[in-house]
Amino acid sequence: MSSIEQGWRIGAESDTGSCLLIIGNGFDLYHGLATGYSDYHDWLVDHDEQVATDFETFCFAAECSDLEGSLDYIRSSAKGVDPRWCSLEESLGIEWDDLCYETLNHTYPDLTEDNPGWDDFWIELHMRLEYLKKLTRDHFREWVESIDVSKVKPVLDLPDTASFITFNYTPTLEYVYGVLPDRILHIHGSVLNKDELLQFGSPDNNPFELQKMLEDKYGMDDFYGATIQQGVTVACDRCADTWKNIEGNYDALNHFLDTLANVNTVIIMGNSCDKVDMPYYRDVLAPRYRDAKWVFCEHESNEDKEYDIDDFCRNLAIPNYRVTDYEEFKKGHV
């Protein structure tokens, strides 16, 4: 039995399902893998620089907050990379309403012209948004598949009896730590499954809500059928390419958790649980495991992070928690 497992088993009632580890990108970064958003930026510069440029010059991306404390922000700043790459999924929360309004404003058909420009609206939207599918789907998978975990060493002493929810797409748990696939839920997809969508984007980009909003706003326009409707289709298609459908993953998450025995300890390693992935904790994980012991493992703990964790636990009514770092889980630690 590992030292960490010894420290977290809860008396005689403990069983093989007593520990749940929730893994985020900080886990891969700790193992020296180039999985940060700034690393994706560097890969794009080498493989399709135009996509990186299109994102950086796109003025309808959402403003991000709380970047400076992140590990990727520090790494990006050192490289001189646009800070929006530090929180790429938040940045992809696009201001669709403003984008469509501004585009339509100068592409609206002019009947005084020989060519009124019936197609100008959807063509311009297509040109502005074409890069998004490459950024969040095609190139994103190519980049993740290029990340080599074969030389990574297992430096942490993970509990032998743990089950895992990972927000990562990489096979670090399977290849480095030998965890069996049936003990892992890759909640946003895994590169090991070639046919599986890697969900990457913003939960705010719901294409069904966008379509309803645009139809309500422009559906009675005289030129809706002739001009605007095609643009709405383009916008919704690209919106779908940038959507992380969190609520759509709840069934798979609950099914996985239903297979586990009593979970007495929840350990979070490298996941920014108060940001894009917060709904999983608010709607599923905290209600299930509110009475468990929660351990937040940080790369480098500081007052700001501890305050955020305090706030997170207070808002979700989690009473029993503490903050630690990876040193506690290193092999040989006593």
C-alpha cells in the first residue's frame, strides 16, 4: 500500500473505491509535458501560423479574468505570447450577437446597386470564422496526438485503489501509471479513441441557444430568407465547433460515478475547478461527495489560490478540505 493511500484510508469501512482523483492539465504540466495553451500556440506557429494569427486578431473573443496566477500565464509571459492564449477556452466565449450585428450592418443588401450583395453576410462570417474549426477541432487533435508521453516517468505515488476523472486528452494515466481504462473517465475525450470528439471550447457557445437568439432578433426581417438565414447557419456551425457541452456530459459522469464504491476522499490534481469546468463540481461532484475529504493539490500554493479554494468550498458547502502540493504525493515521501 502506498504512503498516500495509508494516509487517506478511512478505518475499517474503507474499500477499493474510497479515493477519487480528479486530474487536470496541471498534472501533465507537472510531468514535464508540453500541454499548456502556450505550447499549443507554439505548435500552431510551426504548423499553421495563420490560425494563430486569426485568433489573435479576432476582436469578438471574450475578455478573460484571473489569468496572472495561472502556471500557463507565467510560462506564456516568459515566451512573450499573447495573454489570451493563457485561458484559451475562456477566450473562445465569443460575443456572437455583436459579431453578427456588426457584420450585417455593413453587408446588408443594397437594392440600389446592380449587385445588392445577397451573399455578402454569410460570406464575410465564413471568412471571419473559418479558422475556428481548425483551432478547436482539426489542429487541436493533431497537436494533442503529437504530445509524446513515452519518456515520462511515474514520479507520484498514486493510490492503488483510486478511480480517476481526467479533464486531459492525453494517455498519461494509462501509459505512465498503468491505470486500467475502466478506472478512468476521460470526460472530454481521449486521443486513444480515434473516433471520439475531443471537446475543446467554451460552455457558453451553445449553438441551439445562438440559433434561437438570432432567429428571434432577425427572423422578421424582410431579407431573412434571402440573406440573413445563411449567415445564421454559418455562425451556428462555427459556434458548435467551439462548444464544450458540459451538461451533455453529465449522464456519462453520473454513470461512471455510479460504478464506484463509497468515495471517502476526493483529490484534485491540476484542475482549475473554479473556471470553465466549475459546473461539474457544482451540479454533480459536490452534491455527491460533500461529506468526503477534499484535497486540493497545487503546483505552487499561494494566498490567492488558497483564497479561491476557500471560496470554492464555501460556495459548494464542502466543510472538510485542505490544500497541499505535489511533494506530498512524490514517491518515497513519508
